[in-house]
Amino acid sequence: MSIGAEELKPDRGATHAKKRVGRGNGSGHGTYSGKGLKGQKSRSGKNKPYDAFEGGQFPTSRKYHTLRGFNNKWRVPFQPINLAALDRFEDGASVTPETLIAAGMLRHLREPVKVLGNGDLTKKLNVSAHRFSETAKAKIEQAGGTVTLIGPADETKDA
């Protein structure tokens, strides 16, 4: 005699009846239906709204979403100055970060200065800064001026 798939059944004790809650106090699972008293988990419906739910606390994913991405902690922020702004100095003047502060073109000396090649220079200037772009260097020397690197910022890579 062969046994068919329709005749298969689980071993005795392998299954048990579903707990029928909320069917009266006589059943042993009435009144609170095994959920205890008050609170979020005692209410009807799904207990937790979503996987990242933190009990109503401000979610971590919303708290730290601005920290995503790459942040180079060794980046050196430079204060940029364009050549067009340097044209206000007199011919043959010496331009340093200190003279730029006195002229109101820089706010402080905490960050190094980088001279950028935007604009034209018509005067011969002796410019001292922490960094120069290639075009700025070429335009200053073309106008007859000199370029001087200052400070420790000239040892690091271009920012």
C-alpha cells in the first residue's frame, strides 16, 4: 500500500492550536488578551509603525542625515583674493596679508591667503601670499611684479 501526499500529517505534538485571545475571562485570555495594561504595545493594530521607529524619540536617521558624505578633516581653507582686487594698490607696492587686512579685503589672518588669477593686473606689485594659482603667478610676473610664498601653507598640496 502506497502513501499519498494527501495522507501526510505532522507528528503528534508538533502543532498546537492558536491561542484564542479576547474570548472572555473564562478562557484565561480575556480582558487584556495577554497585552498587559496601557501603553503603545497594548493598543490594537501593529505595535511598531516601522523598523526604525524609536518610540517617538527624534529618529537617528533624521538627526544625522546631514553628516553623510565625505568630510576631509585635513582640508586647509584658504581666503581667496582675485587679481582684479589687487589692482587698487599703488604701482610698486608690497602686498601682504597684513596690507590686505588694512585695505579691508581680508577679515582675519587665521586662514592662509590664495591669490587667484581672475581679472587683469596693470600695476607692478610685489605680492606675498601662502598660495598662488598658475594664472595669477603668470599675470603678476607678466606685469613686472614678483611672487613670494610665505608661511607653512606652501609646503602642503594645493587646496
